[in-house]
Amino acid sequence: MQETISFAPRLAVSPIAEILWLIPAVPIVASGVIALFKRPRRKLAATLSIGSLVVSLLLSLVAFAHAVSGWLYGAAVRETVNFSWLHFGSSSVDLGWVLDPLSAIMLVMVSFVGLLIFIYSTGYMARDENYTRFFCFLSLFAGAMLGVVISNSILLLFMNWELVGLTSYLLIGFWYQKPSAAAAAKKAFLTTRIGDIFFLLGIVWLFAQTGTLLFYNHGLGSMEGWALAGLLSQHAALGLTAAGAIGLLIFAGAAGKSGQLPLHVWLPDAMEGPTPVSALIHAATMVAAGVYLIARVYPLMQAGALTGGTTTALTVVTWVGASTAVFAALIAVAQNDIKRILAYSTISQLGYMMAGLGLGGVAIGMFHLITHAFFKALLFMGAGSVIHGTHEEQDIRRMGGLKSDMPLTFITYAIGMLALCGFPLVFSGFWSKDGILEAAQHWSVAKAPFYMLVFGALLTAFYMTRQVSYVFFGYNRGHKTAHESRAAMTVPLAILAFFSIALGFIGTPAWPWFRAFLEGRDAPFDLHVFSEPGLLALMATSSVVVFLGLGLGWWLYGNETPKPEEPDALEKSVPWIWAVLRDKFYIDELYGVTVIAFYGWWARVADWFDRRVWGGAVAGVVWLFAIWARLNRFLDTTVVDGSFDKGCEELSTGGGLLSSVESGRVQTYLRILALAVVALAAILIWSGRP
Amino acid sequence: MTPLAAYLLVAALLFAIGLAGALVRRNAILVLIGIELMLNSANLNFIAFWRYGPHPEALTGMMFAIFSIAVAAAEAAVGLGLVIAIYRHAQTTDLDKMNRMKG
């Protein structure tokens, strides 16, 4: 289990931490500028996107260097910049960002992988008519993802989280003319939304209990001792403490984003998006955001654990992760779409990361996250290159023999595949997966996760061998000849391939630099750890498992890959298992007849209610008002208007009569005057009489 | 009949003649003459009331009459000027034809 980490409190904030906000802001601004173009400008859009990400990468590297130098001087860096966004009553909504080893590593990974994928996209999307829109979305995504990474406020994290979800939706549905892509985008959005509702509940609860949204705030943040102690003393339902319950709610959000059971259904469908999107969002970064979130709130997840013990929340994380790892790996065995295999593999590997977090702590899960980001981005981009080279073919049964047609893609893809399988000693995946297996072996609660994860490793090696045999070996079963992709696509592949190997060496048991850096401890170089009992045995076991998977795959598919019409080798031997796996355990169908059917029924009930009950009430009110209006109209036209008209008529007649007096003849006036004088005189004489 | 009553009778007759002339004549100049007659009947009244009033030694009635004659002269000049202006405009002095200012 992870030791408590002691971070030296630092009140002074370094310049790089002060301007950390620029890292997400620059790509977001670039995206906004691209969106404001009057006409699509392809070159400028790509330049802006890539340029903004280069700036982000450079700043990230400075931040990383700062974190490393702080660590070398003996104190783990954790610098926060917080500010108040809103005040209401006595409390305030605080936002802020944090620079610590965790965010520094993620920043470098996201901006670096992102940059490579941006460059790759210029080649992959070169002929797409909506090239500008693509880079606009991609930049927005990169900014939002970097925002998730640096957030020190759970609210700011949630905002970026939703922004990331939005861009994911936009990019899955990028080819919205395809009905399947539009449906997949909708499915992804709605499924992740289910998790996000729980996440939001968790945020509200956390805020209500601790009164702060900040993770770290010099002892007052929600991830620090005082708030955690308060959360532990509160009891929620089912024997959980408030800390545990909030942890589980946040994990539900993470499960939605990271495709954990039972919310994994959106991720395979998300492969409808362009392949760079699959590589960047649905393999390397966004889906890892859930894992990162758990790592970020790890103090909360871990709160209340005794030394060597675990908490309910972490146990749940472990079980869900381990189940997902095996479940998705099983499905991946029987898929024929090159990207779908990788999608299920991603789900499975995300399960590994979650299990790693649950079993061994932040460093183990995060190490797998980082290595996986590189080799899975490599695999997806390789798959994109293959799809491009074979003229938009995605069915692996219609490929084959590509190793001579696309040599660069083949070599890099093979490196990624071996890293994913965990080929011993050389590849990064071996070390990161071994870390998880080692933690699983020592888990105090149950041994089952260990066996599940080992079985998952076997399946991983198997399905990847199957895929590679289908795609690169044998003979070309497609209709067209394949061609190698352009340099904008192959160079990023080569760079990623390099890191897929090199990254392993910062996390070996002999030199656990990665873990030490994250936990703020020394990283001794010590070959003697290999002499510890168990460790070598474990490495041997996992190697054997990997070789078994590779051998099994090669034995079934390597020699003679079947024709597209023929059934799969595995299908011939155990058809019913094959059918279950091919149809993904019927999870989509299960949701179709349960959740979706229920919602459909509920929608119909609501519709009926709306039409009959509320609609009727509204119609009644409308009817009453119509009657009232008719009455009003009657009063208005007859009584009010009638009397007014009459008055006007009288006035007009009177005016006519009077105007006849004004004849214009001056003598008539004089006559009237004379008569008036006579009348006046008569009155005077008459009234003067006694 | 006292001399005053006789004067007043003459003045009233003169006023009636003037009024009748002003009312019935069509010609604007003759209407003006009718008005002069009515004015002069008023002057006659002034003189009569002064001569047979309580203070015949004061010259108030005479003064009044002279003022009135002066004002009448001015009035006649203005009236004749108007008549000439109207004539130039309408080529007639017939009052019945000048009825454009009706309501």
C-alpha cells in the first residue's frame, strides 16, 4: 500500500506555476480563432493548432522540469494558485490550478501525444473537406484536457471534464452525414452523462461537507487532512463514511469517462470518429481522464485506510477495473474491425489502470496510464495508417500481407503491439503491467483480481497476435494494393514507437523513478530488488503468460489466415463461445431490452400524460380564456365602441350645425350681432322693470 | 316732449337708418357709410346728453364727440383701404360674393 506522502508546504509560488493557466488557454484561444475564420483556411488552421500545442508543450516541459528540480532538492513540489470566482453568503466558489508531479507528468504526456497526433492529422485528414473544423475541435479538446489536468478545483475540473465530453461528442460525430457516426456520438454523450450525474452529486456532497471546492489549499482543501477527517466522521448509508460514498460517486463519473463496466458501451462505437480522434481522445487522453480523476482524488479514496489495508471505495475500483480488464479483453478476441479490437483493448487496459489505482496506489495506475497512452496512440495511428493505405478498409479479414507493402507502419505497429502485450524486459507495457500484477499479488482482500488480470494479459497477447497476423502476415485478401502513408503520419509513429520502449525504463523495479517522483521519495538504483523472492517469479509468470498468448495466437492464425468468407479458426472449434464474444456478451442488446426499453416505455407514458392530462388542462384553460375573450369582444364592440361612436356622431352633427352659422358673409354676422343687441336691450328693459 | 327726447329720437332714427344700410346694402362702401351713420348717431347722443346733462359747463361731451369723430375718420380710412384691397383682389365690392371665410 501507498505510504502517506509528505509535501512540503510552500507559500511562495514559482513563476511557472503562476502562468500554468496558459497551457490550456493557448489551444482554446487557437480553437476560437479558427472558429472565427470567415472562410476555411486549411494551412492556417493546422498551423495555429499545432503552434498552440507546441507552446503548451514547451510550457509543460518547463513545469515538468520545475517539478523535477524541486523533487531533486528533496521536497515534492505542490504549488497552487487559487482565486475566488463567485461569492454567495459566507461561502465562495474557488477555482485554481495546481502544479505537482501528477499534473506535471500528465501535462507533458497530453501535450506531447496531442502534438504528435495533430501532426499526424495533417496527413490523415488532408483530403477532408472539413479540415478546418476538425482542427478547431481538436484544439478545443486539447485545451479542455489540459484544463482537466491542471485543475485544483473540483468544479473547474468538472467544467473542463464536460468540455472534453462535448468535444468528444463533436469529434465522434465529425462525419455526421453517416447515421452510425451521429448515433455513436449521441450514445457516447448520453452514456458518459449517466456517470457525470453521479460525479456532480459527489461534487455537491463534497462541497456541502467540506465547504471548499479546492483540492489543495495549504491545509484547507478537500484532499487535505482536516477536511478528510471531517468526512470520515460522517456516516452515510450502508456502513460507508461520507468519504467513501463521495469517492464512489466520483468513481461513477470516472467509470463513465473511462469506459468501465457497466458504462463501457459507448467507447467501441466511438470508433466511428476519425482515427486521429480515436487515438487522441478515445485511447490516449480523454478516456484516461477518469483514471486521472481517481488519482487526483486519491487521498479521498484512500481516507481511513489503515496501513496495509484498503477502503470500500478502492475495493470497488479494483473489482470494477479487474472485471472490465477481463471482460473487454474477451470481447476483443472475436472482433473483426481493426479499430474495434483496439477499442476493446483500450477498455481492457483502462480496467488495468483502475485496478492498479485500487490495488497499488497512484503511481502504479498512473504509470500504466502514461505508457498506455504512448503505445495505444501508436497502435491507433498505425491502424489509421493501415486504413488509409488500404483505401478505407477496416475489416481485418480483408487485409493481409501488409508487412511488405507498409514496412514502416508494420515495424511501429509491431512495437506498439508488443508493448501492449507486455513483452518482457524491453517494452514499457511489461513494466507497467508488472507493477499492477505485483500489487494485485499482495492485495490483502482477495486473490481473484490477480488471476483475472493475469488471464487478461493472456487474452491481450492472444487477440493482438490475431490482429497482427490478420493484418500484416499472410497474403493480401483485399481488392486493392496497399501503399505506405506519407511522412506526416509515419514520423509520429516512429517517435511514439521510440517512447513505447523507452518509457519502460523509468518505472522498473530496479529504478522506480516514476513512482518515487510522484510520491516525493528518493529513487535509488538498485539491482538487488530482483533477488527478492517473488518478484522474479512474478516476472517469469507474466512472461510465460505473454509467450503463451503470443504462441496461441500465432498457432491459430499465424500460418494460414482464413479467407474472408471462411469462419474464424476459433469459431470452428467453439462456435457458441465465439458467437457470444462476437456479439459483445449481448450487453447492447441487454441495455436495449432493459434500460432503453424502460425509457421508451416511460417516454410513452410521459407523452400520454402530457397529451391527455397536461394537454387537457391547458386546453381547458385555453377554452375558458376563449369564452372570456368573446365576452370581452362583445362588450368592447357594442357597449364601449357603440357609445363612443354615438358621441362622435352627435359632436359631428353639432359641429355641422354650428359651421352653418359661419357662412363667411360679414353682413350675416352683423345681423346676428344686431339681433343680439336687441335681445340684450330687451332683457335689460324687461329686467329693469319693477 | 323735452328737447333731449327729441334729440335722442333723431339719434335713434339715424342709428336705425345706418344699421339698415349696413345690413341690407350689398356694396361694401355703402355698408361703410351705414356704419358712419351709426357712429354719428352716437356722437349726437354724446352732445345731447352733455348739453342737457347735470354739468353742461364742462366740455366733456364735446371732447368725447371730437375724439369719436377722429377715431371714425381713422376707421373710415382703414375701412376704405380694406375695401380697395379687397376690390383689387376680387374685382368686386359685393359683400355677398366675399364669403370664403366660412366654417
